[in-house]
Amino acid sequence: MSHRHQHTLSQSTARSEDVDSAASTYVASAESSKFPSLDEARREAGPDGRRHYDDISDDGEDDLDLQELDPLVLHPNEQDEAPPPPQDAVAVKEKPVSWSQLPRKSQLTILTLARLSEPLAQTSLQSYVFYQLKSFKLPDGSSPSDETVARQAGMLAAAFTGAQFTTAMFWGRMADWERMGRKRVLLVGLIGVAIGSLGFGFSQTFLQAVVWRCVGGLLNGNIGVMRTMISEIIREKKYQSRAFLLLPMTFNAGVIVGPLMGGLLADPVGNYPGLFGPGSALGGEDGVYWLTRWPYALPNVVNACFLLVSALALVLGLQETHYALKDRPDYGLRLSRWVGSTIFRIKPKQDYLAVNKHDPSEAVDIERTAKTPKPAIRRQLPIRRIWTANVLCALLSHGLLAVHIGTFSNLWFVFLSTSRYDPSTSASHPTPRATDDPPNHYRPHLPFQFTGGLALPPPSIGTALAILGVIGLSLQLLLYPRLSFRLGTIRSLRYALCLFPISYALVPYLSIIPSTRPPPGPASGALVWIGITLILCVQVMGRTFALPANAILVNNSNPHPSVLGTFHGIAQSISAAMRTLGPAVAGWIYSIGLQKGIVGLAWWCMAGVAVVGAVAGRFVKDGDGHELWLEGEREELEEENDSART
């Protein structure tokens, strides 16, 4: 028997844990006919779980489990050469999957690039949005106070996520629709965010900024579709911890680059007068006109360009994963193959070929099967039937996680930008000078009654936000893979959820750490930055383990493969609703806290929400992605499997 066949035989019993691999993938095609679904394998496996059908090798190709092949399908001279499986094979413990073992890396790379472009656009504005809102004059011509800006920042964040909430389920349905598909929905989302970014950068009033943020949110349902595509590209659970880590890891990369880029490019005339100001080499006598009139447009123009490049890569390289659309002609892929072969003389790679009945990934199976059946279009589960107990628990935990993580992202840069409390100024003004001042005769009283932020400028805010990304990316690359492999998905989520209340409760105390510069100047010094780094370590540690584990559990709680895109759309709608409600309410509570002289009020409320989320996480279970079966579906699968074996 060939070495490849022996390798498959020896591993088939060793991977007893892989029987319950990601059943959220739903491919009703020739591939699913040759490879019975994971649920079919689960049904036929029996209590010892020794039968395996869907075994993906390290090079990404699909291998049949030779234990289940009809003897006539094997080569005649190899039938008697198969050795019996070792008795102790089940006891062999698998090693964590490495990045190099992930299948279909080219498709994951394109999804990663598309995902990176969005956090760049969303996080870059956090470095300067406080000051951009300050530049929007009130109807009376005055500048808004810190309290007003805090409320407006919450409303601005809520505008994007609120718009997402209204359309996320719609885009999920569009991704499941045979006339639209996953790829086209992603393309609309990238172009929509680019349009919203350009409009936001050229806004001159708060209302204009809100409108353009809504435009970007309405057209963007990408995160749910990306999770759907990853679950369809990566089908085994042993690869899921790595594959689903790509999205939060890419987000952290965007968190590093985005705030730094936003802080460096915001108000270039004011920050770099020698380059863009009056009398400069690029600005001429009066400076660069459009950068003078719209000082916060440049980072948004750069973001829009990156989004359009990502959209182009998606058109030319990404394959459709919808089971009913794999045979649909893709003119973008055809164009990329033509350009590569004609202009650059590059032979098209397998990963970039349109998936159809002549897919070369099936070459290994041609010698084992006589004929490939045509794709079968299966019925969809009605929406009213998806609300199982595990679905409700998973979505509740998902929503609570989204509300406090989304609120942290918004409230963090507001706190860093808030003016510091100056006792001398407060004593010399017996009455409040602005609505965000503490009450008359205010005296701080620890541990809860104190106020003020850190008053950091945009470049320092960008650095503080980039620290968050650096810590997250480092943990995801160095610690997460091995530790999550040992703990498992469920325990990774439950332990991580316990870290969030600690970090949120400690954030306000950064304002009372001794600084090398007195107020009202920005806080500075080693102690301040050590405190920022330690708190971010705790928060990012929780986020690093909670987000991918939560994504896997939500994906696996999907009750039927036919509604996978819709289900992720529902999950994104819930997430968007929570990320709309959280920043808006937190901004309002934060402004009340500034008035009362208790800057930690919003943070401690958020810590309470995180405690509730940790409790809810204990009720989530790991599903199989196919909890419900439609009438006659099992019989259809049995007929397909029987025809594939003959």
C-alpha cells in the first residue's frame, strides 16, 4: 500500500476527537457526495467514535478514510497490504496544529487582508476623533465641552454599529442567496466602508459625521460573512482554533497601525507646517488648501485607498464558498488567471482556480470513484426553528461580550483625552466654569470619588492604542495556540471572561497615578505608562482568548448548515446592537460621572456587565453545527453516500 494510504490509516483512529469537527460547513456538491457529512459520520461512528470520513491532511487536500472504502475501490494489488491499525493509536495525543498546516492559505490570506482594512479605518479615527469633535462648533459658535464631546463620541460609535444592526441580518440572507453569495457581499461591504470613511473625513459638522458613519455601517456586514467563509474553508475542529484566530489577530494588527497612522496624519498643516503649511514646499503661499479646510481628511483618504486595494484583491483572488455557487463563472478569477499567464507568465495556482467539477483537489479521488454526482440543492431550515437552547445561550454570551468590548474601545480613548483634574484651578473658581467640571467645593475622596482623565494629545493616544494591539498580537502568536490547545474552547472562554471585570475596574485609577507633569498638562512619566500597559495586558489577555473561542462556539451552535450565513448575520446584528447600546449609554454615564466628580462611574458599571457576561459564559456548550435535521435529509445523505461508494 502507498505511503499516503498508510498515513491515512494510521491517523484515522488516532484522531478520535475529530469526529465532532466543524459541521457548520455545508457543501452539497460532488465533494459532499464523496465525503459524507460530519453529522453522517457522527451518526455512524457509534460510541467509540472510531469511524472517520472527513479527514483533512496537513497539505490541505481532502483524503478518504480507507477503513470505510469498499474493497473493490482499492487497487487490486493493494487490498491485502493494509496493516491493521495499532491498538494504542487512540491513546496517542495530538500536537497543536501549526500555521503552516492550515489548508487553503491563499484564501485565508485574502480574507485576512479584507479584515485588516476595516479595523484600520475604524481605529485610526480614535486617535483624533475627540479633537475633531472639539473642532465642530456648537450653534452658538462655542466649542463643545469635554462632557458634550464624550456624549457625541458615544453617539458617533453608536451610529456605525446601529446602522450595522439594521442590515447585518439582511447581508447574512444575501450571503445565503444563490444570486448574491458570500463574495459579492464582502465586496459591497469594503466599498461601503471606503465611502463612509471619505465622507467622515470631509465632514464639518457633527450631523454630517453621524450620517457618513451610518452609511459605512449600513453597507457593511462583512464580519459575519467572513466567519461563515472561514468555517466553510476550514472544516475540522483541530484547525479552528488557528483559523478563527486570524480575524481577531488581524484586528490587533489594525489596532497597532490604525491609531498610529491616524495620530500621525491628523491635522497635517498644524503638525507639519514645514511640509503642508503656508510657505512650505508642498503647500505654497497659503498651504495645502484641502488639508487646511479639512484637517482630518488625510487619514481617511489613506484608509479608503487601502479598502479599495483590498476590494481589488478580493475580486481577483477570492473563491466563492457557497455550496450552490461554486460552478458560477467568476470573471474576476478569470481575469487574474489571464493577467498572470499572459503578462507575467505565471502558471495559475490551484488555490486560485474556480471551484467546479474539474477541481484538481479531487484528483486523488478520481482513481477511487467512477463518477461524481452533480451538486444537490438542499432545502433551508425555517428561521423560526433556529432558536434552540444552545443557540440562545451562545447568542446571549456573544452579545454581552460585544457590549463591554465595544464600549471599552470607545470609552478608552475618551478617557485618555479627558482633561486632568487640577485642584488649584478648582479652588480658584468656586463655581463651575463648564458643565463638565465637578460640583462646587469638590474634594476627591478615595477609593471612589475622584475625577479627571489623562489629557493625552493625539500622537500619545495613538501610542496608547497601539500598545493594546502589540500586546494582543504578541499573545495571539506566542501564547494563545498552545494554551487554548490545552484548555479547549469552552474553558478558554470561561477563564478569559473573568479577566475583563478586573481591567475595567482598574482603569479610572490611572488618573491618580503620580505624573511627571502637573495638570492641566498631559499625564506623563514611567509610572503612568507602566500602569497603562499593565491594565491593557489584562484586558487584551481576556480578549485574545475570548473572541476566537466565542466565534467558534457561535459558529458551532448553528443548528443547520443551510442557514449558516443567515445565522452569522443574526449574530452580527446582536453584536452591532450591543455595540450601539454600550458606547451610547457609557458615554452618557461617563458625562454624569464627570459632573458628579466620579470619573470611574461608567467603568465600574461596565465591570458589572462583564461579571454578568462571565456568568452567562458558563451555560454555553460546544455544538456540532447540525443540531436539527429536516424531514428526509438523513435518507438523502444515505442515498448520496451509497451512490458515491458504487
